[in-house]
Amino acid sequence: MNSNFWRAIFAGLLLLSGVILAVTHFGELRHFLMLLGNLDISWIVAALLFQLGTYLSLALVWRMALNVYGLSYPLRMLVPLAVAKLFADQAIPSGGISGIAFIVNAFRQRAIPGHVGMGVMLVSIISFYGAYVVVAATAILVLWILHGIHQWIIIVTALFFMFALAVPGAILLLKQWGRKDPPAWLAKIPVLSGILGFYAEAADSTLRNPALLFWATCLEAVIFLLDTATLWAMLHALGVDASLFVAFPCFVLASIVALLSLIPLGLGTFEATCTGMLVMLGVRLETAFAATLLLRGFTLWLPMLPGLWLTRHAFQESAE
């Protein structure tokens, strides 16, 4: 990892520290600690089930795509890989390429050809951004109808829509360039020249299947809804009878800001945005921050441990 990565991590930690300082300064530290000490365990269990559902949904996307090639794999094999992919993406930030490379390699170890694995991953990427656009538009609609909308939200979502359309478009363009002689200037860029061959390997069968793309997009949207439900459960665990229509736009906007930021893991940016949105929608500051930290624990930090074990286990199998 280069120095820019560590500088970005340091900036994220500074931002997160600033959020913590603001909460402890403007809120009541005693009340914040009391909230964490009186969690409703039943909601914690519900949040755990919601998060397990996110991995199941991603595994279902992969299984449907594999079925297009006439391959059938049990979910008990794909769900652990979904956890491992999250860990690979978090551990080596590279726009999702590290996680994709890991899964394609894991597929190869299970007798799934590389071009099929890449086809599955392309479906996952396209459906992810398709679902993201739908979810973001819905979140803006919820804010507009129920809560009111601010100018900064419009600006951020407009930037996101451009980004969400540009990424799949760029991937498909790189895929086409990879099949033929790319422009000379492009082939001279070491990173891009490798990516060209990487995406050119993908099979087209999945991308030409509208039904598959539709259901894959629906499942990716379910992942967003389950993450929203996790935030909603955290608020209830802290004693706040919040609506899903409060948790939903807060989670989506925080995810968008984290995605657009240049800080790996969205460190600090997600926490600040989610906490600010919750406060804006009527949640007390200490409660909003506690719910955000608990959410990040479930969606980011908790999967790291099994993800590390699963990744190492997969690499050991490859070495054998």
C-alpha cells in the first residue's frame, strides 16, 4: 500500500476523531455511555440476522449468474466467499478489483473457468450500481416527501448519479477495448493495461440476459434495505422508536458520501454524515452517533475477522 493510502487513512481517522470529540463535547458523555450499556439484545440479534441476509443475497446473485452457464453451486459454498470478498475489498482498496480478483481465483479453485467467474463478477458490478441508483433516487424521494431536502443533498446525489453511471460504462468500455487493440496511450499505462485483459476475459452470456440482470439488481437492492434495517435495529436497541423512513435516507446518504470520498472504508465520512442526518431528522446527538458506531461494527468491522480467516484458508487451498 502506498503512502497516499496511509495519508487517506490518517485523514479519515482525524475526521472520525473530530466526530467523536464533537459528540462528547456537545452531547452528554454520561448519557452516551449509558446508551451503550443498556442495549436491547433482541435488536442486536435481529441486526445480526439482517447482516447474514446481506451475504446470502450476494451469494444468490452469484448462484443465479452461474446457473446461466449451466453450473450449480450450493449457497453454503458461496456465502463464505461473499464474506471473504468484503474483507478483500476492505483490506486492499482498489475500486473493488481486489475483491473481484480474489473471487475469480476462488472460483477457479472450484473448477469454475476464469471467463465464467469474470462474467459473474460483471453482473454483480452492473447490478450493484443499478440498485444503488434506484435506492438513491428513492431516498431522495423519501426526504423530499417526508422530511424536506437541502441543497447539499441535491449536489451530492447529482455527483453520485454521474459516478454511478460512469463506473459501469467505463468497465464495459474497458471490456470492449480488451478484445481488440486498445489505443496506444492506454496500453502504455501499466495498471490499465492489466485491467483491460482482466475484463476482456469475462463471458458475455450474463450481460445479455435481462431477466438475470433484473433479479440480480433486485437482490442488490435487498442488501441496501437489510443494511438500512440494521441501522433501524440499532436505533431501537438504543431505545429510539424510529421509523424505517428515517433510517433509510440516513444510511443511503452516508453511503453515498463515503463512496465519493477519497478516504478508504469511508472512514469518518460515513460516521459524520449518518450521525448528522439522524440528528437532522430528530434523533438525539449521542443516540445518533451510538447507532452509527454500532452499524459500522456490524457492516464493516465484524466481517473483518471471518473474512481474514476465509481469505487465508482460500489461499492455503490454492497453495496446496
